[in-house]
Amino acid sequence: MDIDILKKKIIFVLIFFALVLIGKNINFSAVVGADSQFFTLFQFFGPIAGGFLGSFFGIIAVFFAQLADLLIVGKEFQLLTLLRFLPMLLAVYYFGSKKKSLKLIVPLLCIILFVLNPVGRQAWFYSMFWLIPILAVILPKKVPGKLFFRSFGATFTAHAVGSVIWLYSVPMTAQQWISLIPITAYERFLFGIGIAVSFVVLNTVLDFVVEKLKLSQKVLFVDKRYTLSKLLKFKSA
């Protein structure tokens, strides 16, 4: 990669790094079964880093932002704490990558791991949520519906990975998992819509930035199909 392009790319990585840090400190809802843990504004836009920066740089931006947040909060470096980085990192990959294999493998593996667990086996139907990212890959899609498939696929990939980590690390009964079904449906619906909306808004802003600064697509990936002007034309057509 050209040095000049890399420098510009790093600038946008740092901008997204800052946005992630801010988002992680704005709480949305409490995590059931955990004291002082919350879903945050981060869940509404975190995955789109992969859409603008590419999977590799998107993952780097989100990983180091999560790491910085960990240091700021002062939590201990434990394996479980670092494992909890994985849900959003894989959501970033899901949203940003065009490769289908890992997008299919991750939720499928999560379903298997959930059902293999004695508690998870009693609430096996909870894992059916994770068919959504699989279906989002294999079903035919058109603009603008494709964005919603990507968004819901990304948030449910994060949910799948996070739930399996939770299942094997935090004691919960099958009944508790079952009681989470309507809460999960509500929260993930909001997250999926939030990801799609934030992508369109930021895509519109960055499209203007790219035009003004005459940036290469190698610096920042902007999908003109998902700018507000294009979507409004699509709706009126």
C-alpha cells in the first residue's frame, strides 16, 4: 500500500477509534445477569467500521478502541475480558467482508456449541436467532434491502458469539435463557436498524468528504448506493 494512502487511512482509523470510545460510554440497556454491564451506543454503529475501513483496518480500529476503554475503566486483563472483544470484532468482519465462508461458519459453530452445553440444550431454540446471519448470506438481496441483511447479520453474529461466551462463563438456567427471547428480539431489532441508519448517515457524510478531498477508495470505502440522495431517488422511482 502506498505510504500516502496508508497515512490517510490511519487518520480515519483514529477518527473511528475516537467514535468507538465515545459510543462505549453511552449506555443503552443493562446486560441481564451481570452487574454494572451495559449495551451501549457502540452496538448501534460498531460493525460499520468494516464497511468504510475494510475488514482488516476496521477490526484494528475497534480492537484498540475496546482495549483503550478497558485501560481507562481499569479492568484487569483476563482471558474472559479479552474474549468479550470477539463479538464486535466478528460483527465488523461480517459487515465489511465479501467472503461468505466465515460468515456462515461462525453462527453455525455458535449454534452447535450452544446446543452441546447442558443448559443450552434445554433452551436450544434460543440459538435459532443465529440462523439470521446465515440466511442473510444465502438469500438473494437487492438494494436497499441488502443493507438490512448485512446489518442484522452483523448484530446477530455479535450476539451469537457473545451468548456462547456468556453460556460457558456465567451461570444461568435454561429458563433464564428462554425468558431472554423477547428482550433479545427487541434489542437486536433496534441494533440492526441502528447499524443500517448509522451506515447511511456516515456514508452520506463521508461521500461528501471523499468528493471534497478527492480521496481514493483505497483510503475509504464509500458506497454511493447508500447515500441519502441515492436512497431517496430509489424510493421515488
